[in-house]
Amino acid sequence: MNILTVNLLLSTVVFWIAARIYVVPNVRRWGHERVLTPILLLHALRQLGLMFLAPGATYPGLPPAFARPAAFGDLVAALLALASLAAVRRSHPSARLLVWIFNVEGTLDLLLATTLATVNHAAPYMGPAYWIPAFWVPALLVTHYITFVVLLERWPDGPPLLDDRSAR
């Protein structure tokens, strides 16, 4: 049994339950800015994924085929989250598009990193950075889901970028 997989799955379930109880039912009432601001702030900290490249944060032997894509994918997601945050807070016309770009890149990055960690048997070498996939990744995955929910809602300050089911 892979303990990291169990940690990742069960933590994701807990974050999913919390999101379904506290956030998802309130997305429309709270509005996109109120929901996205804390999510984008959380994701702006994804530069912490660079720990996978830091000696001491991981054990020697961490497969570079996992570490490099995971670290740099997180850095890109953090930068996109910061750009999206600025646009959302300023109600800039590009806000929704930036959030889409961030959310797609960030979600794909997490799925790729999880796959690469599994395929390359990275768990035993994660050392102190083990908390990232055991705790941080589940929170990030669930907040990406919430962000997709927000993106598919109608935004009052601009036209929808996809089919707006709420306008029917």
C-alpha cells in the first residue's frame, strides 16, 4: 500500500467535504471576487513547490523527472495566480481569461506532478517536502474545482466566456 496515495486521497476527500458544505453553496451569493481572492492568494504560495529542488527539503535520490516539472509547474501557477489576483481585484476585463489560464495550467500541473511522482516512485525521497502532496496538493485540487465552478457562473461585470447556463 502506498501511504502517500492514501494521504492524498483522504485529504482530498476532507477538503472536498469542506468545500461542498461551506463554499460551493455560497458561490453565487458571495460573487466571484470574494470567492476567488482567497483561492488565488493560496495558489500564489505555490512557489513552495520549488522545495522539490532544495537539498535538505528532500532526500537524495528524488527523481529529477518528477522534481523539475513539479517545481517549475508550481512556480508558473504561482505567477499566474498573482496576475489573476491583480486582475480580479481591479475588475480588469482580462480577469476571467487570466483565471481560466491559471486554473487550467494549475490543474494540469497538479495532475502531471501526481502522475510523475507515482510513475517515478518519488514518495520515499520527498523527506520534509512530503507534506506538499499529502496536504497541500489536496487543498489545491479542491480549490481548482471551486474556481471552475466560479468560472462557469455568470460574472456581473462582463460577458461569460463559455455557455452561460445561469442566464437561461
